[in-house]
Amino acid sequence: MPEASSKAFYVTTPIYYVNDAPHIGHAYTTVVTDFIARWHRQRQEPVWFLTGTDEHGQKVLRTAEANGVDARTWADRLVENSWKPVLETIDASNDDFIRTTEPRHVERVKEFIQGLHDAGEIYEGTYEGAYCVACEEYKQPGDLIEGTGEFEGQQLCPIHTRPVEILSEKNYFFRMSDYTDRLLAFYDENPDFVQPESARNEVYSFVKQGLQDLSISRSTFDWGVTIPWNESHVIYVWIDALLNYATAVGYGADEAKFAQTWPADIHFVGKDILRFHAVIWPAMLMAAGVPLPKKVFAHGWLLVGGEKMSKSKLTGISPEQITGTFGSDAFRYYFLRAIAFGNDGSFSWEDIAARYQAELANGLGNLASRVSAMVGKYFGGTLPEPGTATEAENALAEVARRATADADAAVDRVAPHDALAAVWTLVEAANGYITEQQPWAVAKDESQRERLATILYSSAEALRALAVLLNAAMPKASARLWDSLGAEAGLGRLAEQPLSSAGDWGRLPAGAQVTKGDALFPRLELD
């Protein structure tokens, strides 16, 4: 954790259901969250990055039963064999991994609910309505769609296109209707709380219609956190799950840690769980007198063949299927660059292969290979002292400065696609610079030795800036690039390089030992 005097930049993924193994839709959310966390660390800020798993509820229970095991066994198996390993597959740098079955979470959830009950925020009542088990949510009549084909005459969940179940049970309710006006006032005072704007508009319109009290317990199954004053009920899975963001950083247990971390700076969520995070979660916190998070950012769906990623529809692709061919850096780069964050995005094997070859192998990889090879050939691998800069060097330096500023600004507005597009202007400018300056031709004239030194130094300096700027997106390739430039001896570890000075020209010390290793992005023979 950061020092007591400094508030960490706290960023979270949603905690993922353990009803199945992760697919690239889950990995996409985690990669974006990881990129934002790494970028802030590169700014030399204290950061806390949380991810984890949501393990209670009817959906997990039914999945476990369908697989012939109890819910705890199922959750343990999925977490250890699938969810934790995928974090290594995609190079996630999370500081913590929370499971909603852990005592540190369960005990705090009980205390939180007891506190709301004691404050008169919870009452007993009866609820009947249409329930989607996959969403773990009661649906309003206006949310449902008419079934066709095999579901003719039935009401369907619009997200999962499966029939809802009509449930009636005696539950406990949270007085969420009391928070309609308070939430609207909060949205007005904090217009950036829900992002992007389309998501904010959806949430605002939903709340403006007036909120209903929320059923927060179930009595028809027992896989969940029990209600403290009535253990025949378990707490509604979303109430349980949302509290992970607070319990993981010490809520109710470690005041110092909680003060250093909370409130969360960004909760990243998929748009299908937006209302839980932007309506129920802030209402819960208001009721408990806990500060609200600063931002909830809902991204679009990841589509394959025009359909939302889904194992049941055979569109679920595991991250390993992609990293096994292209590597984790290319996986991360593709999903950060190819999709305008906040919108729906499509994945195709053809697109990732094309971007890999054009942008990574032929773009960044070829640039690094050419520069290290020429420093080795013409200066024995020792980075030369540059001579007087010309207009060409000044222009390249300006691209580096502008790329740094533009990428940093893009991260602040949570636009990783724009951040990488800004960084790539430097990749393209450096490749263009080498093509125009033709160092291989200059090398033939011994009287142009100083000019050759200037060209190769400037090319290496562009790579130095790129290693810093790309470290959040492609940590393995950036580390190898930093090593090949011999930068650590003169500048220190890559992680210690402040982003604010990435675009400052002339930082790489002359005399650095430049080496040509294996290609950053080997050319692939793809079918």
C-alpha cells in the first residue's frame, strides 16, 4: 500500500461470476483496467488495482449442481484453474484478488447490512416479479421482450434472450425509492460520475422515472451470505458483490488502509451491469454514509460474428487461444487499440493478424530491429554522441513531446484507443525519419560521421520514449526494448521513468550499450 499521507489511485474491474471460465470479453475489461493502473504507476503515483470473483447466487449454484458438485467446490475449482491463471496469461498487474466467499468480505457484508437495518433502511415485505437468473435481477415489465420460436408466448430477458422466472417470496427490502432525488442531485453535481455520456443518459433517465424499493434477500436457496438477524435468508447477490470494492480495501476492518484507498477512482464495468453500479451501489453507500466512488465507466460489448461474447452461443473465445499465437503484448495492444472504449467492438482473427503484421511486426518491431542493428554495425553497439540537431531532429522531438501529452490526456478521459493512436504517431514518425535520413547511405561518407551519429542517436531516443509510453500497454515488449537500448545503466529501471518526461528529448545517455536481441514481434506464418 502507499504511504499513509498519499491517497492511492484506486481502480477496479467488476468481480466476475464463476459460472464458467473466462473468455476474451472478461479479459478485455481486465486489460483496459490494467492499462489504466499501469499508466498511473508510470506517472509515479501510488496505485491500487483490484479484481476478483463473485461466487454466490442462484446462477453459480445451478451451474455447480449441473456439473455434479457443490457450489464451494465449483467456485474453488474455477478460481484456481481458470480465473487466477488468466491474469498471468494477459499480464495483469492487480494488487489484490478478492473472492466474495472470503471471511474478510463475508463478515463486513453482514455488518453493513446490519447497519442499514438498524438505521431503518431495511424492512420486510413480499415481492412477486419476473426474475432473470443469468442477470440475478428482477426485471420490470418494460424491460422484457416477447419470445419467438421455441420461446413463443414467453417473456424473455433482453440481454440473455432466455425466459424469465416468475417468483414470489417474502423478502427484506432496501428503501431505495427514498434515494431517487438524492441520486439525481448527485448526477447533476457530478456529471462525469457515469461515463460515457450515453451511459450517463441511460442511468439518469432510468432514475428519473422513480426508483422502487429493492428486494435484498432470497429465501429459496442458501448459497450466499446469510442475513444476520434471520439466517433463513441470504443477501441478494448484487448487494453482496458490490460491497467487494469496499471490503477489499479495509472497510470496517482497517481504517488506515480504507482511508488511503477509498473512494474508488474508477469502477470499470460492462454496460449490462451498469445500473447495479451507477444506481444501487451509490444508493447503498449514501444510506451507510460512505463516500461515493468518483467514476463508473461502462464499456460496450465485445462482439464475435455480430453477437455478444457468450459460451452458450459458442462465441466464447479463451484468451489463451489468442496469446498462444500472437503473445500477450499483441493481445493487449489489439484490444486497447482496435476498439473505441465505451462502444461495442468486434473481434476477428483476420483483424488481429493484420494489425500484428502491419503495426507491431512491420511498425514497432522493425523500427527497433533497424536501429539496434545499425548502432551495432556502425558504432560497435555503443550509442554515439549526437552532433548538431537539424530541422529533422527537432521535428521528431516535437512528435515525441506531442505524443506524450496527447496520450496522457487520452488516458485522463479513459480513451486507451486514442492514447495508443497518439503514441503510434511517434512509431510512424521515427520510421519515416530513418527512411528520409538514410543512415546506410550517410555511413558511406566518412566525413558525415557526426551526422550518422546524430541520426542513430535520435532514432534510439525515439525508442527510449516509446519504451516508456508503451510500458502500460505492452509490458514485456517494452522491457525488452529498454534492455536492448542499455537504458537502465544510465536512467534506471523502466518502471521508474516518469511519464511526464517521456517526451523530453535527449535523455538517453550517449555511451549506452545497444544490443540486438530477438525480434520484438516475430513475423508469423498464419493460415
